[in-house]
Amino acid sequence: MLQYPNDIGKSQTGAVEETVETPAVKGTMNTIIDETTGLACNIQKYTIHDGPGIRTAVFFKGCSLRCLWCSNPETISPMQQLGVYPSKCLSVKKCGYCIKACPVSDSSPIDHDEDGLLRSISMVSSCKGCYLCADACPSRAIKLWGEAYTIDDLMRIIEEDKRFYDRSGGGVTLSGGEVMLQWKFATQLLKACKEAGINTCVETALNCSAEHMESVYRYTDLVLADIKHMNTEKHLELTGFGNEHILENIKRTVLMGKKTILRTPVVIGYNSDEANIRASGAFVRDALGSRIEQYQLLPYRKMGTEKYDSLGESYPLRDYEPPSRDIWEPTLRLLAKILSEEFGLPAVAGTGNTGYSSRIAGEGM
């Protein structure tokens, strides 16, 4: 069972505890997150799918939403996690480095089956801040999700490719997970990027407090945000939260004059109906005055099943078979046409051809 703060609008600094109980990983972990240290799952260089130009994307750990189609379950928990991949294990007989590295001598939390293949890891208090088993595993059968970084750590990585940003009109994108859950750290990182002359972009679900959002926006050039569904009850069913607060934050974002790209991850049979898209178009036209850079309709592609298995979690859409391209592609084009012709919006199916790029739905929030 995952335990999260009751009010995501409150500060997320200080110690946050999580109890994890799954077939693959069990135990309690603690991580300190503040303005000087952030927790990220992945740093992707040379990406062209997270904003304009060539970019470095930093994927923060922790998300308040539970989207059914999420293909990155390792970004949901705000804590460090171990992913277990039994098929990659070389066996205790041939390897056994994980057991040798584990400092728990009396009863190792690492469990292997009768053939000596990795089966699960039951986290204990001694595991906190250790994860030597993941470091020692030569076949990556044990994967640590979530590394702590300082501002200087990340800036060294980000600034390595500044010449590519300058030539392509790119920069850095903070994504997730949900970047706003680590708002103090994100604010300081974005500030450092701006001081280094690097364009900044934030990819966010905007399920956060206005205070945290505005702090992050101080040093943000472009905002990528989603409208997952316009009906709040349906939004609750699909993501675990209603959409009223999110829509208010989208309005606030536009009123602040932030360049904004809105996207809808289109999952056929869940939010692909024309009525929902027309409601989205009406909202952008009437509530936002059509003041967006672009509206992108993104295709869903089923990914991440193996990562759910590694965490001992069930993929909510495991049994869902997405339609073939000859079905979803004309659907997206039709919906983009509705937004464009009926509401006068700069809508595109997929990445479009306006210089802005977008990720495939399911690869993030």
C-alpha cells in the first residue's frame, strides 16, 4: 500500500515515509527531498519529444495522479524503489554478487527460487540508503529507481550539451512523475538553468497548489500540460482525481502569460469521444481565450508492462488492446480537425509540424 501526504498542496519537504507491499518489493523507505536535493528516475539527453529543439529531460520521481495508461510506474512513488527482473538474473551459483554485497548477514532481504534465480526483495530498515545489491548486479536484474541529485550534479549534466540547445532552440525540460511535488528543488534548478542561459520547459499535470506552481513558473519559459478529460467524474475514474483544480491551474497559467502547449493523451474508448474533445475546445476558446501555443492530440501506445511486473504492481490497462494505427490515426486527425475548424485552435494530431514536439501518450504523466 502506498502512503502519500493527505494534502498535496502542502509543502512536500522533509522526510516522507512510504510503506511498499508488493510481490516483488516489500518494506519501508525514507527519502529527504528539499530545495537542495531532488529525486529523479531518469535523465534523457538529446530528446526531441519534450519541448522544442534538442533537450535534456529530467524525470522527477513522484506523482499525485494514477492515470490508467501510465507507462512509467517507477515515477509514481515519491520514494526510491528497487525493480526486480528475474529473467535477467544469472543465478546465485553463477553470480551471487547481490547476496555478497548485501550488508544484512543474518537474514538477507533478497530471495531466490530453488534454481537460484532472483525472485523478490523484501525491504528492511537496513536497506534505506544502501541499494548495494543493485550496484553489484552485473546483469541489471536489480534496478534502482530514483537517484538523489543536487543542483550542481544536474547542472553539470545539463550544461554538457548547451551548444546543441543553442543551435536547435532547445534547452532543459523538467518532467516526471510530477515536477511540482518537488517544487522547491525544481525552482532552484530552473533558476540555475536560466542563469546559464538555457531555455526551460516544465511538463506537469498541474495537480498542485497555485503557490508551488507559481514558484516553479518564475524561471519557466514553456509549460506542457494535459487535459485528460473534461468531465470531472470521468477524470476521477481515469486518474484518481477530479479535474476542477487542474483546469483552474491551466487558466492561471495562461493568465500569467506563460507560453502553454496543451495535450490530450487519446486512449480510444476512454477519452476519445467527440463530445469530450468539443468540451476541451470550448474550454480553451472560452476560458483561455484561445491563448495557447498548440493543442496536441497524442496517440496511446501500450508500454511499461515489464516495469509494472518488476515492481510487483498490476498495469491497470494490461488487458486493454489498443486499436491498430489505421484506426487511431484517422481518429486523432478527426479530433484535431474538430478543434481546428470548430474552435479555431492550433490543433495537431501527434507532434505536428509547427516546431513543437510531444511525447507519445503513456510515456509520462
